[in-house]
Amino acid sequence: MKAYYSLLLLFAAARGAFATFQDDCAVLATTFDYQDAEVLLSTYVTAGTNLTFPESASNTCPKFIVTLADMCRLRLNHTTTSTSSVIMEAFLPVNWASSGKRFLMTGNGGLGGCLAYNDMVMGAKLGFATIGHDNGHAGDTGAPFLNRPEVIADFVWRALYQAGKVGKAAVNHFYSGIGIRKSYYMGCSTGGRQGMKAAQEFPGEYDGILSAAPAIGSIGLGAIDAKAYFTFGPPGSPTHLTLQQWNRVHQMVIDQCDGIDGVLDGVLEDPMKCQPRPEALLCGPGQNWASHQCLASQQVNSVRQFYEPVYGNGGKLITPRMQPLTREFLGYPLIYGGIPSRFAQHWYRYALYSDPNWDLATDFTLDVVDDDLRDVYGLDTYKTDLSDQQGNNTKVLMYHGLTDGLISSENSYKYYDDVSRAMGLKSDELDEFFRFFPVSGLDHCSTGDGAWYVGGPLQFTTPGALERAGDSALMSMVKWVEDGIAPETLKGRKIVNGAVVSERNHCRYPRKNKYKGSGDPNLASSWECSSEQV
Ligand SMILES: *[C@@H]1O[C@H](CO)[C@@H](O)[C@H](O)[C@H]1NC(C)=O
Ligand SMILES: *[C@@H]1O[C@H](CO)[C@@H](O)[C@H](O)[C@H]1NC(C)=O
Ligand SMILES: *[C@@H]1O[C@H](CO)[C@@H](O)[C@H](O)[C@H]1NC(C)=O
């Protein structure tokens, strides 16, 4: 009888706590009071709910997402200045307190503009109170930058900074009396750049930052895009390559460089050592593409130029080369397929020159990227003195796919080395707070020919990802921050239809993965990290 009553009481208490969670969520509009933040919506949603976003009907942002956790969904409009505002959401899971009391900020992509709903549902599923925001404007477009410097400032840094402040206040308010224990950030591409912005400019805000394929040195990245346009020209130009011809170049790079890491598996562990010789593809007398899958000398010339760095006026290095073995099906339509890259075009047109008629095809000169004023808004995100980060004990885990077709991975190698020299720290000292993992066989953020799945931003939607969250890059960072166990390698998996077909532990730079000489190359145990150049 006694046991029955206590069971009943327990049940009532649990039910009461649960009702409180739902009620607390419903009334956030009246209870959460933060300067310049207006609650637009707060509702309790269960796992498996299909959330739809009618406000994204006219832009490129996600139209729906299926949730994975029981949680409170909070949507806010935060006014950043009299002419700018940020839409943000918090996914506040029921099991937050028992899951480590962690805060997770997510990043944006491209010229976005879009909340990272995929990363947010995964974050909430893993128990993080997870925030997403629109970076100050709706959609993957730079058009809203035109004559609106405050919208540009939100895009470059402020939306992230403010959404972090408002988000933390909301989380601490909602789970009243508990308090955030650790704060994290994760993002890829533009999201990777945002993570590095936080590391460089407001490191005290996060304990751990996971930055993938960061679009840092952004001004130089614009130069690579422009160079690609002028090098290859529109389809039909004698300098242009079709996508099929790029696939041939891809195979050529593999043929010439695959053996450098000790095994022929179509995956390059160290593309920095690869110096492809496109002349191998030159047509002989009487040959052409149709007859022999060979290239004309003007095309070979284009390929050779593409794999060289961009230098500005006076020989100044603007940006490293595109790494060989780009993922062409990604890069081709956006960068070297013969239309000016939208990223560069929009930034120059709407932000830098405030001229809707500015056209990369006719108006770009090297002065655009060489000018000292080129980084008026701070988009470059390339500060190499990370002493504030070091002082705040913030850990940064950066990784970059070695077949990234949009942002050259050599950019990330260069940044790590530039920081090392600027701070006078050898890699083992730098690695106390900043680690870089080149990830072979990973394209831009997600998918690839190698062990591309590491459990980072934009990757969790792959089938089987959640079951493998334990040794994900995200949770490796948590372990580093909370247990002091720094990651030596990033666990990589090639996942096809939910099944793991190969594994490789990606080494932290400057170590490199080397095949041991025997054993199945699809097994991580057949490889080891060299201590070369440490
Ligand atoms: C979610 O709802 C949208 C809009 O009604 C629909 O297009 C989409 O297919 C739904 N998704 C799922 C997984 O049910
Ligand atoms: C957000 O607030 C700004 C004013 O700061 C307003 O112009 C905008 O329309 C609001 N957006 C929404 C979706 O309420
Ligand atoms: C922590 O970072 C802030 C900037 O966010 C900086 O002002 C401060 O000096 C840093 N603290 C240390 C101990 O380096």
C-alpha cells in the first residue's frame, strides 16, 4: 500500500514537472523579458513533429524540419539597431538538465540568411539547448546588403554575437535556477568563418568552437572565384572545360598523386604534396576530346593556372591555390562553370560597391582584392593573434575536407601556419587551444569519396549519424572542454546508405596519415599518424 502511494506521488510529481515545462514554454512571451527581443512564438513540440516555415516560401531557406526531441521551441525577433534585426530560434529540450546543461550556437551558410534547422534538431536531440539565427537577413542572398551597413555588420559578426547573448539569457531564464554549464559553437563554411570570428573577437562567449571548412580570408576567396571566371570563361570558350572534362582532370590528379600516402585508394591524404601535371592530358596530332578524351592546350593552360595561388599587384599573395582534386560537381556550377560566382558577385555588388549594376565579368580588376580598403566590414576574419582565445581557455577544433570544391583546404593549412608564426608557437603548444584536422575524402562540409563523416555541422542528417554521435567531432570537442581530453584524431567514416564501408582516423596537422604497408586500407588500423614536422 505504502509503495503504491509513493509510486503515485512520484508519478504526480513527474507529471507536475512535465506540465510545468509545457506551461513555462507557453508563457515565454510574457515571462522572458530581454531588451530589444520580442518573442514571436513559444510552443511545446514533441519529437517527430513536422515544423513548417511559411515565411521561407519566397526564399532559399528550409521549408520544414522534422524534430527529434521533445522540446520548447522559441522564436524571437531581436532588434540589433534601428535599421537591422535578427530572427532567431531556440530549441530547448526536455532533458537538458540531465544532458550536461550545454548551450550550442549554430552557424549559417553561403550568403545566409537561413536558420540551420538540421543542425538545430540534432543539437536538441543530443540534449543541447540549441540556437539558430538568420544572420540578419532572410535567404541565401546578398541583395539585402545594398545601402544597409547595419545588415552587413549583422552578417559579418553582430547577429552571431547578439543571438548568443539573447540565446543564453533565454536558456538561463527558461531552465530557471539551473544555469548553463558550458557553451559551444558549431558551423561550416560561412558558419566556419563565424566560429573563427568568435574565436578571434569574442572568445569569452564560447568554451568550445567547432569550425569546419571556414570561409576565412574571405576577400581572397572572392579573388579565387573571380580568377576562375576569367581563366575558364563561359561555356564554349576555348579555355573552358565541361563537367565531363573536369571528371577526366579529377582522374588525372588521382593517377598522379594517389600513391603519395602509400596506397592507391582514390583518396589523397596530403594534397599539399600533390603537384599535378595537366600536360599529361594534351591531345596529340589529330586527336580531340571526342576521340581520345584529351584536352586542347588552352584548356590545359586553364587547369594549370587554376592550381596556382592568386597573386595581387606587386606579387603579394592574395590566396593559396585551389587544392588539386576538387569536388567538381560542387564547384563547377558555382565557381568554374562559366558564370561569375554568386558569392563574390553579391558581396562586391551589394556590400562593397553598393552598385546593383556592378558585374564581376566586366568590372573586376586585381585592385578589388588588393586595395587596403578591401576589408572595410571585417569579413576577412583572418586575425592571427589568438591570445584572447588562449587567455579565455577557449578550445577551437577546425577541420577542412581535402576535396572541398568551394573553399580550398590550403586556406586552412595557411591559417594554422600563419597563427603559429604570429604567436610564435610550435604546433604542440598551439594545439593546447587550436587544433586543425585535414579530412581526406570530404567535400564541402558533407559527403565525399573517403571517410568523410566526422560528426560535424551539416553532417548529422546522414542515416546512421545519430547512433555514432559518441565519437563525433562535436562530442570530441565537448570531451576536450569538459574532461580535458584533447582529440588526437577525428574519427572518419564513409557512410553509404547508413552503412559504414570504411573508416579512417584523421590526424591532426602537421601529422599525416600514412598507410602502414599492409592490411585493408578501409580499416582505420591499417593507417598511422606520422610524427613528421611536429
Ligand atoms: C512536412 O510538411 C511539409 C508542408 O506540409 C511537407 O511538404 C513535407 O513533406 C512534410 N515532411 C514530412 C517529412 O512529413
Ligand atoms: C523584427 O523587428 C523589426 C524592427 O526592429 C521589424 O522591422 C521587423 O518587421 C520584425 N520582424 C518580424 C518578423 O517581426
Ligand atoms: C578574454 O576575451 C576577451 C574578449 O572577448 C578579452 O577582452 C580578454 O582579455 C580575454 N581574457 C584573457 C584572460 O585573455
